[in-house]
Amino acid sequence: MAAPHSHRTDDWWRSAVIYQVYPRSFADGDGDGTGDLAGVRARLPYLAELGVDALWFTPWYVSPLVDGGYDVADYRTVDPAFGTLAEAEKLIAEARDLNIRVIVDIVPNHVSDQHPWFRAALAAGPGSPERELFHFRPGRGENGELPPNNWPSQFSGRTWTRVQDGEWYLHLFTPEQPDLNWDHPAVRQEHEDVLRFWFERGVAGVRIDSAALLAKDPALADFVEGVDPHPYIDRDELHDIYRSWRAIADEYQGVFVGEVWLPDSERFARYLRPDELHTAFNFTFLACPWDPDRLRRAVDDTLAEHAPVGAPATWVLCNHDVTRTVTRYGRRDTGFDFAMKAFGTPTDLALGTRRARAAALLTLALPGSVYVYQGEELGLPEAGIPLDRIQDPMHFRSGGADPGRDGCRVPLPWTADAPHAGFGAGAEPWLPQPEGWSHYAADRQSLDPSSMLALYRQALRLRRTTPGFGDGPLHWLPAADGVLAFARTDGLICVVNLCPRPVDLPEHRTLLLGSGPLDADGRLPRDTAVWLRA
């Protein structure tokens, strides 16, 4: 059971529903085939009707887009493909007028190889001050022909690239994303300045990419399995960085959410101490299979690791890196693991959709905040991308074995009868929409009271207007094997049936919402969830 907390009224983030916008694929306002800020601004009424509290934008900065915008060349400018800085400011203000806050993405571990700092470092040569902003080293071996160490990549392939003068530079991701040296005061100062830049433009928060990777072992010692501390993951030096960031956020009443992948719950909780990050993504739940025991354990473990520091949990089913929920839940293995992604995995979309509907109600009833990835409210499946159209570097760096992440990034369908399903009026979208994509169009679903969009709209309206939702305590109720049942405050109950047969509902006064209909005897069918008022 999670302990209740006393909160200020401006702690909106403790119970918020935050919608993730991947700008390139949301809506194309100028018809060039790429989503943009004009497209988002035109769709703000849709987002307000959906009922979200905030928008989290993946990077909209100037970028060569080698890694979907996570290779940033200028943190203070919007990429021309998406619009202008002035347009971003208008978007932030227009969203605020609709009571929707904006969260931007900061990528502190690395920059693009087109960033002015890195271009200057290449030009300056070995031993220069410019190279001290990165991790340049001579190689090992007789002629420096071997990388400086054996660190594994966050993607497939090498973590070191050799430049013409013989030195090597570190990149935990692609060669086009050189890692910054966070021991250098200029690196810390630059990022603090960038935080202020965006807070002063009205953003409500910042999502921190790869938040546990910034600090590196100064000796760049080899990685040895099982030996602590890790040379570049979750090093103690990180916490000084985030304490200095928190002081800036507090000046602006801003909020942080960290991307922190750590198996150790005690180490994870350190990032959420009151003077560090406000929240962090919950990957334990995201990767969890559709299994009652595993889901209950994921909920319990999540609440337990947040409780000591008084931080709210976050819940998410999918994001721009992860196989879409209706596809994943329709497979034999319903969990998620990057290492297990493969072409041709069979899926039952009807089964996956039924489970995804139930999972939406489960997630939205848990204590804390919820992230919804764009298109989840439409029930979009993972799209198959023709081999000649794949763009994700994860595919190429795996030698073609990994299908990559493009399948969850396909441009959204807005209007069933319009070209490109209403994504944009001009050029073909940057990623191809599969045949039948218009079936999922928002305008069609708006007219169907049984659609996924209608379910999300009803659920978010109830969550916003009904006591018991959001941050606060959770109490498990007695239930049959394979059934998850828990109570929140004010008589709110959530029941999810994952067992093979229909089950009786607990005593209640009102059925608030179901992910599907009850059976003829008023029982809850398999893979169905309900919200009740006791």
C-alpha cells in the first residue's frame, strides 16, 4: 500500500495525464510530409477534448535526425522541418490557454556530430581545450589501432570512432552522437543555461534523456561484468548534477522526469529524492507482460521504491522506442525486451486490442501520473515498414536483424477519407502508412462510442472529475486467481480479469466504465477491466 502524501495545489504533475508527442509523426501542417508544430497547434482542440494535462515533446531542436532528433545540433533553436522558435513559443502559450502544459526533451549525454562544439573539437586536434568537452583518447595497440576501452554500446556496434589524426572519441549511441564530458564545467554551465532558456519560454517541465549515463569513470577503465561502480551507468557523481538542476527548476516551478533504466530499486529511488528529479519513467511496468502476478508485482515494486522518497509513480504502456501496445499484447510473449525484437513475430490484433483497452483502465486507475504515447488512444498497431523505407539506426547497427523502432513512429491517421489519412495535405509522409491505416482515423473513431478513442475520452473525463484517481493510496482487494482488484479512496475500485473465465464483480453501487461489455450474467469477461464505485 502506498502512503498518502500532503501536496501543494500546484503539484499538478503528481496526478497528471501527459501525452507524448513525436512531432515528426503527429500532424503535418505545411504539407511537406513531415509533422511540425503547425500541425500540433491545429490539433490542440483535439488534445483538449481528449483531456490531457500536459504534452511531452520529443526533441524539436535542430538535428541531422540520425537518431530521430536525439542527435541535437542546437538546443536553442527549433529545427526548420518543425517550424521556428517563435512558433514553439506560440504553441506553449496556446496550449496553456487550454490548460495544457508543455514538457520539452533535453539530451544531456551527447550532442550531434554537427554541433559547433564537436566540429571545433575535430578541427582543433589532440590536446586542445575544445576536445576536453568530449572524451577523446589515443587508442590501444601498437599503433593506437584499437579502441581505448571495451565499453558496450547502448545500440549495437562500437562505442568508439577514430578520427583522421588518430585519436578516438566516445559515443555510447551512434558515431554521430559524441558523448559530452560532464567533468568539464562548461558542459554543466551550458546545460543549466539551456534549462533556463526553455523555462523562460514557458515550458512547465523537462524530460531528461538517458539520465543515468552522463557521468563517466575519469579513467575510462574497461567494463567488467558484475564489478561496481559501473564505468558509465548510475555513477554517484550524477546526483550533484541533478541537485544543481533542481535548484533551477524550483526557480521556475518547473518539473523533471528522468529516463532512468535501473534494475536496483534503491539506486533508482536516489534520483527521486526531494532535491533531485520530481519523477522518473517506470520501465518495470512498461516492459511487464500481460500476466496478473507479474503486473501486481510490478505495481507493488513501483510503489515500494517510490514511497521512501515521497515521489509519485509514473505509468506508461508504450513510447516512441517500444512496440505498440495492441501488437505486443496480441503476441505469445507479451513483455517487451529490445533484445527480443524480431521481424515476422505473429500477433492477434483483436486479442491485443481487447487487452490494451483493459490495460488503459488499469493504468489510469493506478496512483500517480500516466503517460500516453500519441496514437495509443487510437489503438494503433505496430506498423510493418518496407525494408527500403526503414530509417532507424538500431536496424542498421544490428546488421538488419532488429526491425527498429519506426513501426511505432508511423504518422497518425486523422481523417479517414483524406489523402495520407489526413496526416498532411501534400507530400507522402516521411514513413509510409500501411494499408488500412485510415480505419483508425480519429474522425471515424469520434463517431463510434465503442472505439478506443471514445474509451480514452471517457476514462480521462472520469479521472479528471471523479474523486479517488491520481496520486494517493492503493489497497488490494481479495480476488480470484488471475484477477487484479484494488481500491482507491472515495469508494473507487478497479477490477481487471486476466483469467480464462468470466468472474463476478465485487459489491458496488455504480459501474463507472468498462473496457468492454459484461457478459449476459453481469460477470466480467476475460481481458476486460471495469471501474466501480462502492
